[in-house]
Amino acid sequence: MTTFALTSRADLTSTANTALNTAARFWFFTAVAGQWIFAFYIAVVYASTAARGDWTAWNKHGLAAGNTLGNAALVAHLLLAATITLSGALQLIPAVRARFPLFHRWNGRIYVLSAFVMGITGLSLVWAKRTFAGAGLQYVAVSINAILILICAAMALRTAMVRDFKTHRRWALRLFLAVGGVWFFRVGLMFWLFINKGPVGFNPKTFDGPFITALTFAQYLLPLAVLEIYMHAQERSNAIGRFATAGLLFVLTIVMAIGIFVATMGMWLPRIKTAEVAPHPPASQTLMTPPLHSIALIVTGEAV
């Protein structure tokens, strides 16, 4: 009886481990797919318009004649958004890390450097009100996100330099999620607009309201909190805790997948096809456009 109980417990633990690992992979590959679509969108829309000398997309973020320093920060921030999105995912794929260690090290250096630049330029752009349409606590929330990026990048670099790879992995994962805050914001917003069939809890003209304020904090705090739950379940939880965490990851992945689909079909893909960002029509007009595109256009003031 004791042997049977031990065997059953071992089987349950093994199944829980499998469920947790499967849910984590499901989340990761869904997120990477969505982020790479976003990176492709940034590269196509902004690079192609700049190559043609059409700065309309850039002007919407505050590109201003004569402001050399501010414009340099804006260009660096937007272009590095694509670079860091692509390189971050590659850093976390075990097969890439194991088979191509030299690439992993150099890609990691580029990733951390890009994170530092993104964090610093992000802070300057937000407080110069060049890339953000909200107000009040939203500026504070985005600033905290930028500071967390800088902290996570510094800790990931430090732990790698002292060869504490277990701790390095934890900080690298935190950095990946903190850097992805702007992407999580868009995916979360598209999911919210989709389930509510329009803007609820915020003003689409001023881009202000309780939901948007909450989302600007949740865009990084929620993913980071879930990561801590996952790492705790992976290292110290029993089978029940791991099953619960796997279930949480699965549900969040479905929500994220819906947000990715709506953002891709209603916002990113149409702009990729035209390789330009057209001016947003008034919110009243968007209600007459096809559903998915309507949801994207409602987001007045958000060009990316």
C-alpha cells in the first residue's frame, strides 16, 4: 500500500511537472509569435516610410524640426523596439543557448545595451510628452516600467558577469517581461476593446480613464507577478500548486492570443499592407468600420 501510494504521488508530481512545462511553452511561443509580428510591423512601417522620406508615422510621436537630441531619442527608441523584441526571444530559447553559446553571449550584450537605451530614451520621451497620450498616473506608471527595465538589465548583466547563471536566468526573464510592457499594453487593450465591443473605462479621445491608468501599471506588474508565481511553482510548489499555476498560464495565454489576433488583424496587418500609418478618424466614424479594424482605430493617439 505504501509503495502504491508513493508511486501514485510520483506519477502525480510527474504529471504536474509536465502540465506546468507545457503551459509555460504554450505561453512563451504564443507571446514570441505576437511579439515578432509587432517587431515586423515596426520595421516595415517605420523603416519603409523613412526610406521614402515620409515622416508621417514618426511625426505622430512628436518628431520636431530642429530638436536634434529629442528626435535622436525618438528614432533610437522606435527602431530599437524591433531589435530588442527579436533578440529577447532568442535569448530565452534553450536550444539556441545550448547550440550557439557565442551567439547567445553577443546577442545578450546587444539585448542588454538596447534595454538600457530603451529605458533611458523612454523616460525622456514620456516626460517630454512626445510618445504618450495619457496623463497623471500614467506617466508615473510608464516611468516605473522604464526604471524596472534599467534595473533588470543591470542585474542580468551583473549576474552573467559573475557566472551566477541560475540567478541570471531569473533576471533575464524579468527583463524580457519588463521590456515587453508596451506590447502587453497593446494586447491587453485590444482584448478589452474586443470583449466590450468598444472603449469602456476610458475616453478614446484623451486616452485617459481608470482602465487605461490601471493597464499602464498592469502591463508590466501583472506579467512580472505571474513570473514569480511560475518560478515559485517550478522550484518549491507541490503538485497541486503546479497544476494551479499551469491552469493560470493556460487561461492567460488564451486571453493573450485573443489580444494578439485582434491587434494583428485590426491594427498591425492593415498598416503592414499599406506600409503607412493613416490618420485616425474620429471615434464616431470607427463604429461604422469593420469590427476588428474599428477596435484598433478607436485607440486615438496610439500610432504603434
